[in-house]
Amino acid sequence: MSKRIFIAQPLRATLMLLLCLALAVVAATGGSYWLRLASTAAMYVVLASSWNIVGGFTGYPSFATAAFFGLGAYVAAIAQTRGLPMAASWVAAGLFTAACAFALGLALLRLKGHYFAVGSLVVAEVLREIMAAGGTLTGGGMGLNLPLLSMAPQAIGRLYLAAFAVLAVASVLLSWAVLRSRFGAGLACIEQNEDAAVMLGVNTTLYKSAALALSALLAGLAGAVYANWINYIDPGDVFNVLLSVKPIVMALLGGIGTLTGPVIGAVGLVGLEEIVTRSFLDLTGVVLGLAVVALVLFLPHGVNGLAFMGRSLKGRQP
Amino acid sequence: MALAQVLLNGLLLGGIYACIGAGFSIVWGVVNIINILHGSFIVLGAYGAFFAHQHLGLHPFMAMLPLAGLGYLLGQGLQRHLIRHVMAAKVLVTLTLTFGLNLLLNNLMIYAFSADFRKVVLPNQEPLVLAGLTLPMDRLLSMLAAAGVVLATHLLVTRTMLGRSIVAVRMDPQAATLMGVDVDRTFAITFGLGTALAIVAGAILSPIFPISPTAADSYLGKAFIVCVLGGLGSLPGVLAGGIVLGLVESLGAFYLGPDHSLTLSFGLLLLFLLLRPQGLLGRKGFE
Amino acid sequence: MKLRILTALLSLSLLAGTAGAQAVIRIGAPLPMTGGLSPEGQRLKQGHDLWAETVNKAGGILVGRNRHKVEMVYADYQSNTPRAVQLADKLITQDKVDYIFSPFGSGATKAVSAVTEKNEVPNIAATASSVEVFNQGHKYIFGLFTPNDSLTEPLAELARARLPAGARVAVLARNDLFPSALAAELEKSARKRGFQLVYNEKYAIGAMDHSGTLVQVKAARPDWLVVTGYTNDVILVRKQMQDAGLSAALVTMVIGPSYREFTESIGALAEGVTSAVWWHPVARYTGQDVFGSTEKYVAAFRQKYGTDPDYANAVGSLAGSVLQAAIEKAGTTERKAVRDQLARMNLNTFFGPVAFDANGMVNSYVPPVFQIQGGRSVVVYPASIATGTLK
């Protein structure tokens, strides 16, 4: 387990520092466009880290990130349309989503492998349909509008970047805390061999659900902030399957189960997508598809593979 | 009487859903790959039938056979040269790979054909009216074609040597190797078969549903549900799953209103996953 | 790639065509060029391009004493609303466009209007007709489609002329912003005329089968059946109506029948279907805009693209005409001045008369109602441009 934190630590630490620096620069001087791009990157850091807790640390390939993101967005939006102030609605969104995830996890996490993947994927679909059929409470198919903040556009941009950045830092810190804790050790046992973990006395049901709840807390908070950021949500947008898949690709890219992997992967993929969109317009989807395929075929260990070509990694599970 | 009509509609729909699910089930059940490309393959098959109809005047049911052949080659090639390399990796990796491939194929289709909806326009046929029930001719024919394809595949799997090696590999790949079955080759053939089935499904559906790359996700969703409901790797299971889904949707729309029908089908999927993941007729295993 | 080349070519042609002219007026248009909405995106783009080309050929927009050429700056948001918001922001703050033409549809328009309002950029919304988009208190957005009730009122009126009071109405709507909003308005219009609403449901986006629903509808024995959705939805429903043996004295479908695909896909089944739309090529408007009259517009479109324009093309061009008129009246390209001119606009155009209400929605023309007769669309209302009568 210590391997995960300390792989290429100097390199990764430098990278993290550089990213923080870039973030500070953008926050201080960036125009609206850069603020938006940085906010998107920070949001995905949160989502990728969130996924990493369930998918990386615990070994359960969750496709439910979109479900929690969307749920968080809707709780925040509904709360605000009923008069709750923004910050309070964010907290409510995070907690509610985490609670739901915990309860859901008790049932869902009994599935393994493909079945778990499919089940987690379907949760987002079911939630989307429920929101779409929700009439005036959820806005139904027409979506919900959130109030605009009455501040200058630049200031608004900075505010949201700050919010996402705080969440991003929090998610990395949370992951770090988990990794160093007994809880994290338990999760690692589950990831390696769940039956053995049970025999060792790990309360796997509780641990797995807690991991899912933590993951959902982060994703739900991200969704809540997102709702206010864009000022308009509808079922198709916030429960989009890409919100589940992209964080996974990011974690794969940066290195599953590591602390800084999701960060590197998130920033990397968001940057890549931006470059691709600017250069390829019509063929963006095609190029992205190619990139994902290439990633999976040639870099199954993410950037770790690049950094350690020639070094034997046979000991590590694929 | 209305209820009888609803049930009939459900059955017709069920046959169509079974066809959509067949290729997906075989690949998932035997090769243990969730093929996200499945929906896009169906759309590709539909486009094939559309162009065959437009430029060669071929009826989709005729174009089906050559298209199936092409589909088989495509699938087999894909598995042998790309997917095979990640088969040993975790579930996650193969899923992500097929997801990436799907992104590629789907966007290529949008680029090549545009997202405009096309339709294979066959001469309009009046529905058949029997005992107060209306039977839409096009759906009936498609359903019969679908049932035929599923049956033919079932015979292939149970009666031929190839089929037996597929079943053997499904039950126990290591034992199968010991018995002299070339597992790699079988995987490639199975994937090819799954792709061919998807292409054929697309051709069968082309006169009924509008054709566009954006429909791929709906087809994939149905395939998922059919497989989980019916059980993996078993063609009778696919038929069972399809029919159950068709009936549930039809009855659901009738009693609860159309806006809840998708919720109902996905909810059912979730329920089955949690309570009976092997589906109605499947065998436990393939986690 | 194509868009880039196009904008480059446009810029080059502008440079080549100007001799000592000053700044170019740049208009940002985030459009869905790929993804599910790409056909609509393409239609809007064709409309925008035709206007840009026409106005540049005439020398450009008159600002005070100079003529400024026009440059369209497109960005593809891949039918993904959050991306549309991001691109609108980029177009304004990075590419420094002067004005914005909204993306397609009420949802994306609503989302982007927050950005243009924040930045105080005049935003012409070509394709949003739902009041929910315009009642946010935004001052910089102007919509070119009349509100949904302007479609439903004439439809209900015609139905009332055909059917007795107390007639049974069934409404089937797609669970999406515009189709649902339209259905809600239709319900009001129908009830106002004493119709009985016997069925009123929404179907899921992406529904592949309506057979169960239609059995229910049939059981309700409607005299007037109204279906809202997009082209592929209404095609499927119409086909399945036949399968279900469902027929009604009057069948109305919005949107869909305006497009060629509708009649081509279902042939004889399209016969008799009525629909309402915001513009029809058989209209005979004359105007002071750069196109001059409906006939001239249709001819220009045919010459450039080889087919007749539909309402989506036309409203794309109208966005340009309206913006041009506002700039020319203001005598400056300064955003607030242009915005004020838009607010008090009163202009006759090839599309019809254009004037906006307090919320920025146009309320000055009467959308035509048409019916498919003999495989072609025949306008039956208003009388001023009708080419036939309701059968």
C-alpha cells in the first residue's frame, strides 16, 4: 500500500506544486475563459478522486459517479428554488447524496465485477427518469433554473473556481486521510481479496458502503456547485453517462489507486479535450475515442507506465 | 380487449428486443466482455440496410445476409487485433476500451452520415385485423425475422462443433483448452458472431425505427436489460428477457402512462441485479 | 475543420472586398454541428451564412457613414448544453465577438442567456419559443419565435371551427422543454374553447415504442389528437397510430410536418395532418430588410443551397436581418445602443413584421397553420397568406 503513495514521489510532488501554481495564476489574472477551464479541471479532479475511492482503493468499478453528481445537482437546485441559501443547499446536497449512497451501497455492493458495473450504471438512468417525471418539483423534462448571482462576471468566475478548487483540495486530502487510516487499510484488503478480508475480520459491508458514501459526498458536492455555476440543469445533462466514464478514464490515465493519479489524469484529459476541440471541431469525438483506445492499449497503468518503462511491474496487478 | 392488444404489442416488441439483445448476450456470456459498441453496431447495420435499399433496391431482409457476413468479419477482426490484448485485465479496462471504440465508431458515423434521421421506406402495409386485434404487419414480419435469427443462432450453438466449443469455453476456458479448443480463436469467432447478430438486428429494425447514430444508446440500454432479465449466454434466455421487457413496457405504458415506462424498465433491471442477477434462465457465474 | 476553413475564407473574402474599411462586425454563434441536434445546427448555420453573404455583397452593415462587413464566428457545442455555455463565454471574452446568436432550442438558449446577460451582449435567440426562457428578467435577449400560445391558439381555433364544443382532445407530449411547454399551452387553448381533455401524458425522450400509449389513447376516443415532439418522434407515432388502428377527425403534430422527411418517410399517412410553424415559404411578406421579400429570400436560398428554405433556415437569416436593422438605426455598434434599438424595433421583414414585447419575445406576426394535402403543405391560416382551406 505504501507503494501507491510513494511511487515517483518527487516527480509527482513537483507536478502537484506546478498545478497549484498554475491555479493561483489563473485565479488571480485569468480571463473568463481560463477561469471556466480551470473550474472544469478542478471539478473533474473532484470526480476522479471520488471515483478513485470506490474504484481504485476498494476495487469496485463504479459507474455511479453521474448518479451522485446529478443527485447533488438536483438537491441543491430544488433546495434553492424553495428558498434555501446557496451554501446551505450545497451542504444539504452533499450529505443527502452520501446518505443515499450508503443505503444503496448496502444492496448494490453485494454485486461484483460486471454486475456491479452495470448496476451502478443503471442507478443514474433510473434517477434521470425519476427527475424527468418529477413535474414541478424537479422541473421535469424542462429542467430547473438557478438564480444568477448579482456580481460582476469576473468575480463570479473567481468565486466558482475557488469553490471547485477548495473541493478539489478537500478530495485529495480526504483520499490521503483514507489511505493512511485503518479504514483505508481495510479497503485495500477488500481490493486485494475480499474473502480474505472477511476472514481477517474486516466489516466489508460497512467499509464498502462507507467508501461509496464518501465518494458520493464528493460527487454530490461537485454536482451542487455545478448547478449554480451553469445556472440551469436538466436530467439529460447532469446524469450524462460521460460524467461516469470520464473520471474513470482520468484515474486510469493518472494511475488507479494512487493519490495524485486522479489529479494528473483530470487535468491532463481536460487539457487534451480542449486542445482537440480547438483543432478538430467536427472530429472531436473521433479523436477522443482514439485517445481512449490508445490509452487503454498502450498505457494500461496510466502515466506510471511511461515513467517506468523497463521496470518490472509484474508484482502489481493490472 | 384493450388489454389483449397491449399484451400482443408487448409480445411483438419482445421479439424485437430479443433480437437486439442476442449479440450482446453471447459476447457478454461467453467472452465476458460488455460490448459498449453493440448499440452502434445495430445502427451500423441499419445504415447498411438503408443504403442497400436506397442504392440497390434490396429489401432489408435480403440485405441482412451479406451484411451479417461483413459484420462478422468486422467483429472478429476487432477482437483478434484489439480487444484480445486487454482480455486479461480487469473488467474496467475492457469496458473502457469498448467505450472508447464506441465513441470512435459513433462519431465516425455522425461525421459520415450526419445525425439526420433516415428511414427505410417500404410500401405501406395495412395492419392485419384478427379477432378485434390489430397486428402491424411490419412489426410482425420483423419479429418473425428476429425470432428466426435467434433460433438459427441457437441451433448453431447447440448443434455444431463450433457451437460446442463456444459453450465449452463459456463453461470453463481452462478445461476447454485442455480438450483442444483454441480459446483465442473461439473468442474471436464469438465476438464476430455477436457483431453479426447486431448488424442483422439493425437491418431487421431499419423499416420500423428511424435510423441515426444518436439511437445507439437506447439500443444498448435495451440490450442490457434483456440480458440481465433473461440470463447471460443463453439464447432461450434472451427470448425470455426480451418478451418480459416487451410486456413490462407495454403494460407499464398502458397502466402508468408513457413517461414512466423507462423508469419501470430500468427499475426492473436494478431489481433483478440485486435479487436475481443470473436472470430468469441464466446460470450463475461470470462475475 | 470545415468551420475553420469557412471562417477563414469569409475573413479572407472580407479583407479582399474591403478597400480601406474599418472594423469588421463579428457575431458569435455556438451551434450544435455534431451530436443529436446537428441537423438543426446545420439549418441555422445555412440561414446565418446566407444573411452574412448577402449583406457583405451589398457592402456591409451601414454604421453611421461607414459600411462594416460581417463575420460569423461559429463554435460547435456538440449538442451538449453545458458546452454551449462554455463556448458562448469563450466567444465573448476570448474571441471578442460583438454580438451573439443563440444556440438551438429553448434549453440551450436559456442556459446561454445567463452568459450574455452577465456580459451585456445583445443575444438574438432564433429558436426559442418558450416563455420560460424569456421571463428571467434578462434585458439583452431577444427571441424571434412568437410564444407557444401563438401556435396553439390558431390550431385550437381551427379545431373549434371543425369540431363541436365538448369534443374530446388527446395530448401526447415529449418530456422536453419545448414540446412540454407547447402541450401545456395547447391544453389551455383547448379548454378555453370548451374542449374536453380526455388524455394528457408525456412520453420519455428516446422512447422507441408508443404502442401501449396509443392503445390507451384509442380507448379515450379522441376527436382531436395532438402530438408534440421532434421529427423522428412524430414519424414513429404516426406510423404506430396506424398499427393501433387509431384515427381521429383531426390530427395535429408539432414539430415535424414542416420537414420533407415527414412526408417522405410516411407517405400517405401524412395526409391531413395539421401543424403550425413560425414561417412558411409560401408567405408573401415584403420588408425593409436586406432580403426585401419572402419570394426574394426563397429565391436567394434556392440559388445558394439548391433547396427551398424551411422555417429554421429562415429564422437563422432573420436573426441577421434584425441585428442589422438595429445597428443601422442605432448608428453605432455600441452594445447598449444596439440593445435599445432592438427593444423598440418595428420592422417589416421577409419573415413577417418584427417587434418585441417587454420580455424580448417577438409578438408581431401570426404563425401560419398548414395541413398536408396531396403530399404538400398547404397554408390554411392566416387568411392573408392562405393557399388553401382545411379539409
